Amino acid sequence: MSDSLFADASQRLEQALKFVSISDDAAEHLKYPKASLAVSIPVRMDDGTLRIFQGYRVRYDDTRGPTKGGVRYHPNVSMDEVQSLAFWMTFKCAVLNLPFGGAKGGITLNPKELSKMELERLSRGYVDAIADFIGPDVDIPAPDVYTNPMIMGWMMDQYSIIRRQITPAVVTGKPLTMGGSLGRDTATATGAFFVIESIMSKVDRLPQETTVAVQGFGNAGAEIAELLSKAGYKVVAVSDSQGAVYSKKGLDIAKIRQYKLSSKGIKALYCQDTVCHIDEHEVISNEELLTLDVDILIPAALENQINEANVKDIKAKYIFEVANGPVSSAADRILEERGIYVFPDILVNAGGVTVSYFEWVQNRSGLYWTLKEVNQRLMEKMVEETEKIWAISQELAIPMRTAAYVHALNRLGEAINAKGTRDYYINGRVYA
Ligand code: NAD
């Protein structure tokens, strides 16, 4: 992989452009982010000292609507990573036909080192710094790695204080009591589950004869492991940042989840413990989990986990990308040659942004839906777009990832052309 994640991500666009007939102008437009913001966030720590954190927000493209994308708290957050994630969000929203463009944000830190009050001050400080860059009709943040409903609630509250009006639609993934949607906490995994079920029925594979390994045991990973386990799939391995556990006969996912939850400290926002501390399972390394001989491998942690270094050892038959960007473009080509099917992030994990869209609609209408309504609408969207991408893949004899990009590009290209040519002779304003 190139040193730049964005350069690697852009290769997917180049690959898909060979199969679409969008205008050259539209293709050129999609190669660059619309606007990028880097901010320094001063935070008074509990011991009285001052720390300055680096934060980012990238609005990649807003042709199809206000931009949408999560905020990540992680030590590896950089402008390059945030820009790549914003690029993927642009295509993901188009794949699902949501009236949004793509964005992403992040702060470079290890959130587990901060107290809850320090995290609240940091989250509010981030919103202070980016307040003119976001808004319910401009750009709408949401949770991502190591951010959660509590943090989204603080962000919405801070934005409302700045604007002097309650503005729930500025952030999604909020607590239910602050205008969150039922089903948002489980949406990424539920959406992925609908995609997996659609594909497994096409390839005539029954749950009880299908083994699964899941990398990452957070919001998305733990939920998809549990959904698959409940549906009869044999989930034989799961991992978190500290290691992995394996059981040939299948793991008791509900029990492992309960164990992790019970280890949350009273003052801390994050679990202190790891899946590895459950005695009865074999402990393996994160690297070993990725190369297990399973039917389905689900990377649900971070990007670039399957790369040129380990791709030759991958034995799974199907890879469903619940994480964003877990397979590098070089690894993608090798997996294709080896006949391993990869189902791409911009489809598989799009349930999260889809229910974020539902939350935004509910906030704006003031009418809240039941969990049944949310999940029914989510299922319809996920299955419909999976079917369309599958059909493109079959018709053009291209991998599902390229087919998903082709599908998104057709929608994006049409929208860019429909806007006319103003952008090309008048400098567009950045904020709207
Ligand atoms: P999370 O913070 O809830 O969980 C991340 C998990 O990954 C944790 O269990 C952590 O211990 C684990 N992890 C970190 N490094 C690891 C490593 N090297 N090996 C194994 N596990 C590791 O985050 P999340 O919200 O579940 O997001 C996970 C992925 O899904 C990210 O790529 C994110 O962008 C993507 N995603 C999330 C959502 C959402 O709604 N939460 C939506 C779409 C995509």
C-alpha cells in the first residue's frame, strides 16, 4: 500500500471509473475534498494542566445533500485518515441513495487515558472549534471508533448552546432522551446482517454450516457477532485491541459481551477488560484470528488490517467489511485472484449512516418511529441496494466492491451534472 491511505482509497475510484460513463468533469470533481479543517483544542485537565489536542473535520462532497460522517477518537487519527473516511462516506451515502454527501472528523488521542469530565470538555471544545463548519443542513457528525451516544449528546448540547436553540438534527447517534433514534446503536451491525443474509441465500449456504471470525468487539463487531450467533452461525473467534479468543465449537457471544460490559469502570467511558480474560477459551493473537480457516471473516475494527503482508495467509471464503477500509487495494487484487469474495464497507456497514439518516428525519419532523419501523425501513434499503450491486457485479463480471463504486458513481455523476457548471467558473463558498 502507498504511505497515504487516501491515495490507496482513490484507487477504488480509478478502478470503478473504467466501468461508468460519467462526465470527465464529474470524475475530476470527486478526486478532491470540498473543504478540510484542522483545529487545536485546548482542554483544562483534571490536575489543572493544559493540553492541546489536534482535531479534524473534512467535508468531502455535498452535491447530493448536507455532508454526513462520524467522529473518531484514536491515537492514529490524522488528516489523511479523516479525508479517506470522508471519501468513503461520500460513496456510502450514494450507494444507499441517502440525500447526503460524505464527511468525517476525528481527534488524535487515546480516549482511554482521559477521565469522563476531560472527555466532555474535549468534545465540547471540538464543537466550539468546528461550529461554523457543521449544522443540520450543512454537515452532521455521528459516532465512530471510540465515540458513543454520550459523546454525541454533549456535542449536540454544545452546538445548541452556541446557536441558542435546541438543534437535535446537528448530530446523530445521540442518546434516546436527547432525540436519538431507536435502533441507531445496533444499526451498523443490523444492516451488515441483512447484507450477509442476502448473500448467503444467493450462494445457498445455511447458517449452521457457516463458521465466522470477527475482528473488533466494539459497537459494530460485538453486535454483528451476537446477531449471527443468534441466527445459528457458528462464531468461533472474536478479538479486541488486546487479543483474541477462539473456540472450535463456537463462542457464547452474549456471555463475552456481558463480561466486557461489566468491566466498564464507574468513571471511565470505555471497557477496561478484554475478551481474552474469559478463562474457558483458547487465547490467540489478533493476527491469528485474521488467518483462521473460517467461512466468513468480518473485520470490524480499523482500516488496512488485511494487506500485502498477510493477504496470502487469509483462508476465509467470504470477507464482509464492517470496518471502514480494512482491506488495502493491493490485498483486494490478490484476494480476487485467489477467489475470495470481498463485500465492501460502503455497502456492508452502511446501516449506521442509514439509521442516522432516519434519526435526522425524525428530529426534523418531530415524529418518532418504533424500533419495528426503523428496522423494517433499514432492511428494505439494505436488501434493495445489495440486490442492485449484485446485479451490476454479475452483469459486468466485476467484484462487488467495484460494482458498489459503479452504482454510487452513477448517482454522483448524475447529481454533479444536474448542478450545472457554476462551480467551474465561480469560486464556491466553503460552508454551504
Ligand atoms: P468501537 O470503538 O465501538 O469498537 C472498536 C473495536 O475495535 C474495539 O473492540 C477495539 O478494542 C477493537 N480494536 C481496536 N484495534 C484493534 C485491533 N488491532 N485488533 C482487533 N480489535 C481492535 O468502534 P465501532 O463503532 O464498532 O467501529 C468499528 C469499525 O466500524 C470502524 O472501522 C468504524 O469506522 C466502522 N463503522 C462504525 C459505524 C458505527 O455506527 N459505529 C458505522 C459504520 C462503520
